[in-house]
Amino acid sequence: MSASHLRNGSKTKRALSVDEILPSKRARLSTTLMEDPFVLATGASTTFSEALGLLKKARLEYLRAQRRMPTPRKTIDKAGAVEAGGSMETSEGNDVRPHPNSAKGNGPVSMKSVDDPGTSQAKDKEHSAVVGQLNRTPVTSTRSGIQVLEGAHDVIIQNSTFTNQVTYKVENPLDDPVFLETFRQSVDYGGTVLLVLDKKRVSGVEHDSSEREYAPRCHPETRLELRGTLQTWLSNPQRQRDFIWLSGPAGAGKSAVAQTFAEYCQGIDQLGASFFFSKLRNKDSGNGLVATIAYQLADRDVAYNCWITRILSRNPAILDKTLRIQFQKLIVEPFTVLAKHSPATETSRKPLVIIIDGLDECADERTQCEIIKLISEFVQKPKPSIFSLVWLVCSRPEWHLKRLFGYADPPIECDREEITCNAANDVSDVYCILRDGLQGVYNDTCWNLTSGASNSRWPTESKLQRLSSRVGGLPILASTVLRFIGDGSASPDSLLDMCLLCLEDLGDASKVNPLEILDGFYLRIMTRVSPTILSTTKQLLAFVVLFASHRSALSTTLPVFEAASFLCIDKDTVYLALRHLHSVVDIPPHEMGNERPLEFFHKSFGDFLRDPVRSKSFSLDLEEAQFELAVLCLRWYNDFLQQWCELPSKLFHLMSCQTCH
């Protein structure tokens, strides 16, 4: 029981579920419509009353179709538009009366106004009388509306207001297969299956997600050869293989290439889906991979949407099956059927690209290998001329992946592309990144607002060449250098000189492992932290590392000010401890401290802090940090118990002492 329950002495009110409201009706719905995706979606996204309203609407549409009843009109003109069981007033408000001298009919039938007072019993009798008379009156339909009371005699309707609502009673509609099909058609126009998939998909992993608004992209002048290779591969109908594995070391720019290629494919309407794994953002589970891909495909392609709607309506539990079953049912089977039964007009349809980036950041190595196997099996099937998929997978060349690609049985048929970071083209690419990036820093910090001041080049070409030669061909190092120079802690000129001194001490980039240069640069950044506050800095960094590794269990993010409160660190101390780390840590501004968390710009910095060989005295003792967090958790828990449950102070003191020991 929560603290609020203990304090209030009673449980808080909550909305009842469908099972608690109508268990018997829910049981009947379950037996008949459990396979329908709408029922699955409404279990979490729609109230029972809304679902019941849709059910009634579908039932009405079904009856209209069965009885060939026209749809009621809201606008009533002189020609008259009325439904059975109602009454009508002309547009001028005149009464509708048959000729009084008529000899036919059973006598006049009057009906009170809807607003007249009277008992419900009297109203029911009058309503029954009118309905009885109307049921004997033919109803015909014309282009202008519905002609009511055609051929009727001795009918008097006085001062009445007619509505366009009709209530029908259908016995056991859920046992009627025609009604069930009408129900499905009425409530599902392609959106229902998206609601079902939305419960299982991973949000924020698509290339155009708001979480990836500032994701790295290729500079217009970089990676031209690789980007051209990918574009040629996609546009070539005679391509030999439909699967490319793009590998490269950490920080080489794989994600930037994937992001840029995804945007290119979207621009030519050939992007099927994208999925960017990320441990830093807690997007490292493979459980929602297939659902996320299926969601994007269903959102862009009507034929695929209709087919998986049928599949999930018959068995929505597919989304809880193994990765292989999900892939088979939601990817392999639909595209096989669509390719076989598509009309001849679809022959010009181009293939769709599925992009999976950061596969090595998927939490489970077995899942990584399974994904590769599934894609390999899919592309080795006979290639259809239409409704085909091609795949781009990007990852680090981890040993288990290299072994799989090299020794799989049967062999994995794919093209392999590798991103390097020490070739001449790589150095040239990084030079372009530094040149335009430093110019941007200068333009943003230039105090001279006179016209033409922003057009002056900075830095000098000699300094730019010195910096480029030390950074080499590693894009992540170039990005870190640019953030370091532009963090505003000092003038850009002084920070640029500091970078040059640091990098030149590390040696020639052409003779040193670029990752060693990155480590050296990380070390130089950490040495800027004052020793008097270094322990607090490491405490905050350890919290970022640990919280990121457990975020999947917490299912949330923790804003920087909330993290500071939990760690018993005041806000100003947080910014003081991190003031020199803006180039490696995404630190939200003070006004966003209650909304955004602390995050590393790149996973390589977290890896650096974890490894005592690389980070030396700045390495994090995560076991000690985890113990300190556990102690803080217990102290906060004890504090809440004392505050909300009014425990005796002696007992609280005893619990605190036990916690400390």
C-alpha cells in the first residue's frame, strides 16, 4: 500500500476495467471478438463506453445494409427526410396533414410534441401508435430525400420535432458472421492495426523521431563514395544481393551514414522502416523490433496494412511470440503473399529499404545474431519482382558478428561495406567537418555585428591544417573538439590553442590508433575538472552510467534537478562540477533542469570511464557507486515512512543506523 493510502486511510478511486464492469458481457465478447485487433486495442487505449458506442454504430450500419435502409439526413427540406419511428416538420415549421376528407385509413393518428409534458407510459402508447401506422406506410427514396407517408390517409402530426435517431434491437448480433465483418469494416480503416502495433513498438528509434531531431548526419561533402555506393545499390534492379552489412569502429560515423541514407530513401519514397538501437537512450531491446518495422510499413503501404490486419485479427498473440515467429508472420508471409497476388499494374513498384543501425548496441548478443539470420533467410528466398524489401544493417565489427558472417551455415549472402577512419578520404572528410564547424563556432560567438564580419574566415588555414592533421579521420573526435571549442567557457581562440597543445602531445595521428587519440583527448578534458570537486563530478557521471544501464527497468528518465535532489547535491554544485564537460556530456540549461536528464553525447565516453586502463585515475568504481546509491535509496525510503506514516523518531533513528551498517 502506498504512502498516500496510509495517509488518507482509504484507497484512492480508480477507473474500473471492462472485466470488472461487465464480466459476463466481456466473456461473450472474448469468445467471439477476441481475435479482432480492435478489441485488443481498446483494452488499453479506449474506454468501454467508447467501444460500446462503436459497436452500436456498426450494428446500425449492418442493419441498414441488410434492410437497404438509406442513411438518415440531418438537413430536412420540404421534400422531407425522416426515419421510421420519428416525426417531421417542414422547413417553414408548418404542420403536415393529409386531406381531411380522405376515405382511406384507420382514422386520424395524432402525436404529441417531443417536448410536451406527460407520463412515460402515455408517450410510449403514442409512439407505438405512430410507429404502427408508419409501418403500414410505404417508404420510398428519391434523389432529394426520403418520401414519407406516401399514400397515407387521415394522419395528423401537430407541433412535432423530428430527430434523426433510430434505435433497433438485434438479437445475438455477435453470433452473426455478416455483422462481425461489418463491424470490422466499420471500425477499422487501417488505423486499428496501428493501435495494436503501437503497444509493442519501440518509440523514438525511427530516423525522423523527435528524439533524433539532432542526430548526426553526413556533411554534404563527406562519405561521398559510400553514399554513392548505397544509392546505386538501391536503384539497381539487377542488384546481386538485397542485404548490406555496414561495419566500422566506434565513432567512425556509421549512424551518420544510416541517418543520411534514411532521409535520402524517404525523399524518393523508398524507405520502408528504420530502427536505431542506442544503449545511451535505452533503446537496446530487440523485443519490439519487428512490431516497430511492421508499424512503419503498415503506415505507408495500404496493401500491407490490410494483410496484417487480417493476420492480427485472427491471432493478436503473435506480438508476444518469439522474434522468429513475429518475423515470419509479419514480414515474410505478408510480402510473399502480396508479391504473388498483386495486380499487373504494380509492376513498377520499387523496393523498400529497411535500415537497422547500431545492431551491436542491442542488449543480447544472441538476439543480434538471430536478427542477422532472419534477414539472411528472407533475402535468400526467390526475389519477387514487386513488393520486395532490401536491408541495410550497421554495426561495429564485434567478434560474434564477424564469426557469424564468416562461418554461418548456410552462408550469409550479403554485400559488405566498411567505414574506415585512417584513409586519405577519411582525413579529407574530417577536414571539411572541422572547417565548417569552426566557422560556425566563430559566427555564433562573434561580437562584431557589422556587415561582413561573419564572412571572415576563422581560424587561419595554418591552424586548421594543424588541427586536422592531429584529429585524423575520426568524425567523433572532430565532433568532440568542436563542442569543446564552442562550449563558451573561454574564447574560441584560447580553446583552439588548448586543443592543439593537447593533440600534439599525443603524437602524429597517422602513426597512432585514432581511438587512442580519442582517449587522450577525453583524459585532457577530465583533467580540467578541479580536484576539489572531482568526487562530486565522478558521483554524477557514475549516476548517469548506472541509471542508463537500468533505465529499462525504471521505464523513465530522471531530470537533472531530480537526480541532484536524490544525490543530495544542490543545483549550483551540479553545474559547477560539470562546467568543463560540456563537450562530452549533454547538460541541459538551467531552465530545462526539471525536464531533461544528463546524457553522454557518445557511448565511447561511457566506455572510456568504465575502463581503468583507458581513463586511469578518472575511472569510475561502479560497484562502490551502486552501493552508495542503495544506501541513499534506503535513507529516502525511511524518510518517507517517517513523514507519511508518522513513525516514532526512535524507530526512524534505529532504521537509519541499520541502513548505514
